[in-house]
Amino acid sequence: MGTIGIGVHWTRVGKSTLLRRRVGDGTLPRNAGPLVLYVEDEPLILDLAVAALEDAGFAIEALGAGTIALKVLEARSGEFRALITDIDLGAEVDGWQIATRARELRPDLPVIYVSGGSSNDWPSKGVPGSVMIVKPYAFAQLVVAVSEALVTDEPGRT
């Protein structure tokens, strides 16, 4: 386990997977907002983006590899209110596959892609109704995208 940032611990799970948890007992605070799954293989980007999302009131489950993300989705897809995934994860499972599987499990799950190089493939490989944010981006863009996705996802909203 290592520390990156203030009050944040990363636990290595396998060669390329990092699981982010706030310091403490590992549980979410009672007032934690909607739970969002975030998959990103670049720890610095993940740490900064997660901090921005948590500051905006979201609870974040952050993973550093697609293979683990697929396992987490299989086991707990009903817990997540949205999915953010990088596309190029540097492994055998990419963000396109993660989002496709997430939508098979939860057809209504909002999906937000982040990518520096694969955004041109989004019209053909992205799941319907998803959002693409091109790197580099301002972290406020990510917060707004998740907020808008969740407002749109609320029952009775369009």
C-alpha cells in the first residue's frame, strides 16, 4: 500500500491495478454521494480526477486496470450510478469493452469515456448515449459530465 496525495492510499492488486481508498476504515462516509466507477491506468490523472469528483460530492471506486473493472462490474454493477473509463488502458481489456459489458449488465448506466488518442473511434465503438471527454481536459469538465449524466438518468427526467 502506498500514499499518493493527502489522505489517500493506493493498494496494488496485481501488476497494473491500483485500488484507491481514502485513509480510514475503507468505508464510504454516510453522506457520500452517488457511487461512480472510474477506470484509468495513469495514477496521477486518476488521483487528480478522483479528488475533483469527491470534492464535488461523488463517491468514487477507482481502478487502474480493465480486467479488474470487468470483475467488479460483474459482481456489483447495481451499486454504480455511472461509469467513467479511459479507453487505452494498456492491457488486454480496453474502455470500449468495459463500457459494452457495463451496458449489457445495466442498459441505463451512464458512460463517460476519457481518451487522448482514441476519441475518433467513439462514433463507431462507443455505447449509445455515452459522452466523450478528450484529454487533456479540465477536471471541472469531468464533474459537469457526471453531474449531467446523473440528472438525465433520474426517473422522470429526460
